[in-house]
Amino acid sequence: MNRWDISENLKFERSENNNLLFVLADTRTYSAGELLMSALRNKDNVIFVGINSAGALMNDNGVKIVLPNSKINIQCGSVLRFDYDETVFSEETGFRPDIWVGTDSLEHTLNLISYYRLNK
């Protein structure tokens, strides 16, 4: 079915969180992972660690089609989103972490938790 719909999504509201949550991200964090990051950015006490996410929120996973004459399989998106503040997220750049860790962010995060005794 061919049609255009324009809809306004509700914004995530800021919410309290009494626990400290570290979220690890890298360039393999994309699509649904970035949607989760978007929601968690509105929670208190969430710290993003690693490198930029992939930057893949503008479109969905789309539809697969076979071109009628060439029989070539293609996939194209069916949704186009423009709903992120460019100072926080941009396509191909992704979300920027609060703490930049270029290698083994899990090990460094566990060391930080241990050193500051955050697990008590």
C-alpha cells in the first residue's frame, strides 16, 4: 500500500532512578540498541561508556522486494525519522558516550566500579 503518514511521537519523559547504571556502547550498537539508549538518556544516574554508537536511527529495517525484471533482491526502509537533537545524536555519528573508552570498556567499567566501591 502506498501512502504517507506524518505522526508525532511522544517524547520520553525524565524519570528518577536510584541505581547507578553503566551502559556500554560502540559502533556495533545500532537500531534497537540506539532506541534503548535514547530511552535511557532520560533516566537519572545512567552513564554511557565506550565509543559512539553506529548512528542508525533514521530508518527502520524496511521491506524486502524483488525487482520484477532483473529479479534483484533489494531492501529499503519504510519509515523516515527526524526526531533527535543533533547535539546528542546524529546519523552516522550516533550517540556520544559520557566516558570515552576506546578499548575494552567492560574491563575499564568494572575497574571503575571496584575502585570507587560502587557495587555496595
